[in-house]
Amino acid sequence: MILHLALLQVSLVGLPSADAPIRHLETTRAMIVGRQFRQLNERLEADLRLAEGGDRTRLMWSTAAFTAIPGMPFAKWEREFPLSWQPFLAEAYWFFDAAGEARGTKWASETSDAQFAGQREMFGRMREQCRKASSLRARLCPCHTLAIASEEGPGVARAAAAAFEACPTDFGVITAQLSALAPRWGGSYAEMEAAVLAGKSRGVSVQDLARLRNHIRIEKAKDLITAGRGEDAFAVLNEGAVAEPTQSILRYRARRNWARRDPRAALADANESLRHGGGWESPPYALVDLLVTRGWALYQLRRPVEAYADIQAALIISPESAEARKWAKRMRAQPATP
């Protein structure tokens, strides 16, 4: 697969590349398949040290390998390294992903009591693994991030208060808090903005404050799109992209340019987004979205080889991505003429 990725990237010469984070994900997956537990421990320890120094990206991409698929060797890993925090954190991420699978993606009104019960069970097992991991490694901020993301209502405030005692400036923790405070989950933009100001008072970096403000802009844009106000959403995204051009706001504006049927603008935004950290700053699901967007733009601009390479790179990250699979099928059936 890694060789496959290298061959794909040959087709993208001259375009900003997402090669590095995808390679990181692939090598982590290879360690899991090969039961290379010592190497996994070393990788996660190195990634966590970077995260504690402010660079959370490697840990985000490593833990993305622990998705809710069968056959993960957690029991064997834990038996071989019972005093290591890494297998317990990895399994916590697995249970968090399994909670999402149990609930499904439909609205609450379309979700059964059994699905919600399955989600609660997986969250409970996730918390147990985090308790084990945290007993072996102090200040394990990723577990606080998962705790906030698994709560709702008053539980969010309690989990956030505990998180900020240990991890006052951690970006993942604050992002989880902001997501939980979004209006769609019963919060408000005022509460989100207050959380960003509180982060500033705790010493959150200037760069992360810009990313957090854009997180709020993106939430506003999503709500406007849901309300059928696409051009107003574009104006909000454009404001953020001009004032504070971060990876996420550029990615969302690229996507909105797709909706506006403007492939040149979508391509420019996708490329600029990738220049912000070479894809590292995007969570895997977001990089899939970005690569599919750029693939669409390149396809519309009659650059089929580069377009297909982006779609294939997206499928390396997420083989189950319905959108990437759809475009791969379409591009094979109807290749654009260069």
C-alpha cells in the first residue's frame, strides 16, 4: 500500500502533497497488522511528547488507525505490555469509534433506543480503557478529549472542567468542548465564543485561537447551509479565509466552491489548505473530504490523472468512503479528456 501511495504521488507533481500524514497512518496500520507492539508503543510515546509540546498532528494520525474494525490485537498487546498506557489508549479510541457505529448517523428522532443504548455501552467501555491508560501515564490529554466528546448536557461542563485542570491549552480538548457547545447540540455561539476567550486567558497560542475562531465560523456556515442560505454561508467562510486563513476554513471554502460549481476556486482553496501543514493539520476524515474536493476540481478542469490520484489517496485513508468510491467509479467509467 505504501508503494501504491508513492506511485500515486508521482501523478501529483507540482501540487501540494498530503503524502506525509498518509504514510504515517499507513505505517501505523502496518505495525498493527504485524503485531509490532514495541514499535507501536515507541511511536505513540513519541507522538504524545510532540502533542505535549504543541504539535498534536502525529498523535491524531496515529490514533486514527484504531478504528472500529474487527481483529484488533488489543488483548495480546495488553498482555505483552501490561504496564504500558499505549494499548489502553488505543482501545479507548476503538471503543469511541464503535460508539459512533452503534448510534449511526441519522437524526435523534430516527435513532432507536437500542442504538442509543449501544452507544452508551461503547462510551462506558471507552472510559474504562482511559482510566487504565491514565493510571499509567499522567496528563493524558487525549482521554480528556474523548471524555468531553462522549458527554452531553451538564456532563460536558464537568468533563471540560476536569480536562482544563490537566490540559489547559490542549487544542483537542478545546475543540471537543466547542463542538459540544454548538447550537445543534443545545449550546449557542455565545457559549462557543466565551470558551475561546477562556482559552485565551489560559494561554492558548495565537495560532490555535485563530483555528478556534474559524471553528465557530464553520459551525455558523453549516447552520446557514442547512437553512438553505448557501451564499450567506460562503460569506462567513470567506470572512474567515481572508482574516485568518487556516487549513480548516480554506477546506470548507473549497467545498463551498464545489457547491457553487467553481472548480478553479475550489482547486486554489484546496491547494492553499494543503500548504498549511502538508495535510497534517486535517483529521483523516477532513483530508478525505479535501482530496475528494480537489479531485472533483481537477476532473472538471480536465486533469484526469491528477484527479484520480487524489481520489485513490482518499481511499487509502478511508477505503469505506462512499463519496470517494463514487468518484473513483465515475472517473473509471468516464475519464475526462486532458
